[in-house]
Amino acid sequence: MVRDDRDDPFDNIFDEIERMMNDMTRGDAGFASETHIHVYDEGDVLRLVADLPGVDKDAIDLKCDGETLTISAAGDRREYDERVRLPAHVDEHSASATFNNGVLQVTFDRAEDSAEIDVE
């Protein structure tokens, strides 16, 4: 008996599963690039929470220019390189950060509004 594979709905199921897994884990250096980051606007303070499982505290590098926070970190199995555009201008010198059980929290004070200039 000759088999006709064109009508077999499960013919390429394993190829499709492998393609989907590769899509989920594709990123720079083969690491997943999807990082769960939430930014909370709490009035005078902005708070950012990021899940960074598998990373040691000493492997985290944070930089902020007042508008964008850059998070770089590396663990044994993952690398993170995220740039988060903040919803408001912040005082980057007011930043404080904690890292506990793979969860990074960074808080910033909002920057003062620009001063108005009177034209005479």
C-alpha cells in the first residue's frame, strides 16, 4: 500500500513545533529576548519592575539618561539587554534599585517641570 502524505494532518507537526520553539527562543546569541517589564506611574515617583530570573545581582548593569532606562544582565542561561522608554522625564540621580529572587525594582523621582521663561 502506497501512503499519500499530502492528506496527513500530522505530517509536519514536529517540524512546526520545532519552528515555534525556535521562534520563542530566538534572540541575540541564541537567548530569549522577551523580558517582562512593567512601569508604574505613582505620581511623583516612577517604579519599574523587571523579571530577571537566573541572574546574580552583581551581573546587573543599569543606566538612565532621564528618559530611557537600559538594563543589561547576564546569567548562566540568559542574557538581557533591554531599553525602556520611561513615560515621564525622571531625575536619574534619584534612582534606587533592589533585586530580590530574580525581580528587579527601580524607582525614580519625577524630574521637575521645565521652568517657564518670561519674554520681556
